[in-house]
Amino acid sequence: MFKYQKLDLKFIISTKKYNMKNILTGLIVLFAMNVGAQELNKKIEDPSRHKQVMLNQCTREAITSFAEFKESYDPNYASYKPDSTSLDGLAKLLKGKKVTIVLGTWCGDSKFQVPHFLKIMDALKFDADKIEFIAVDGTKHCENGLIDNLKITNVPTFIFTDKKGTEVARITERPQETLEKDMLKVLAVAKTK
């Protein structure tokens, strides 16, 4: 009987060591994943603008409910009428695409163009999961190099990417004609490449 108790004790000890290794490994992996993670819907006091702004990745809901942005968003979204003659062509050209919108919650052009853009995308029933929002501070920067490779000079910038994540087109700051017509042009050019 004593022999079996000794064997059970060895099994319990070796199991505890194995579990401790797994727990420790899991904690290290979680820590490593969080080191580069950014806070979603982060708000900061922007020293260059002397007011609160949103920063880094954000949800549509957070941006459109952020007080300063909402003030312009609601009336601009409600009053915008997408060009229905452009929507069929856009729907075809947007198939398989994702969009990254880099904006400033402090920026007049962002407050005007982003509601129009989202009204167009809503009219197209474009998959909301394929639209990413990145908010920048007054110097057009984010944390942890989030936009370092995007070459952002002005906001808003609408970046269209293919399934592989390769940029195929962009519209910067404001359209030359209308968002719909500019989207048709840049996406048609991208399709021919």
C-alpha cells in the first residue's frame, strides 16, 4: 500500500510541475501580446490642439459618439445624399476590398468627409467589419507605429486595400469632385493595374 501512495505522490508532483510550466508559458505569451497592443477608443489631451482627441484604433460607434465629432457627424450624415448612379459601379469595385480611414476627431475635413463616406458605405451595405478607423492626434501621429508605414500627410485619408492587405487606392483629405466619383476613378485605375 505504501508503494502505491509513493507513486501517486510522484505523479502529482510531476503533474504540478507540468501545469506550472504551461501556466508560466501562457502568462508570458499574454504579456508579449499586450506589450504592443493599443487601447481601443483611447482619448487623450492633445497638447498641440489643447483639447481632448481620440487616438489609435477606434470603433465607428466611439468616433460617432465622441462629443466634438458627433456635433458635425450627425447633421452631415443625415443631410448627405449619395449619388445613386455611382453606387452600382462602386459595389462592384469594392468587392474584396477593405478600407482604413485615418482621421482626426479635431479635423474639419474629417468631420465633413467621414460622415459622407460612411453614408455611401451604408447605402452600399458594405461590410462594417471591413472598415478600420484610426484616429490621429494634431500632429497626425499614433502610438506604437500604428500608421508609420501609411504615409499620412493629411486627414481624413481613405485607404483601400485588397484581400492581401496591399494598398490599391486612396483618397486624401477631400475629393476632387465627389467621394463617389473619386472612388470610382481611383478604384477603376486600381483594377486595371
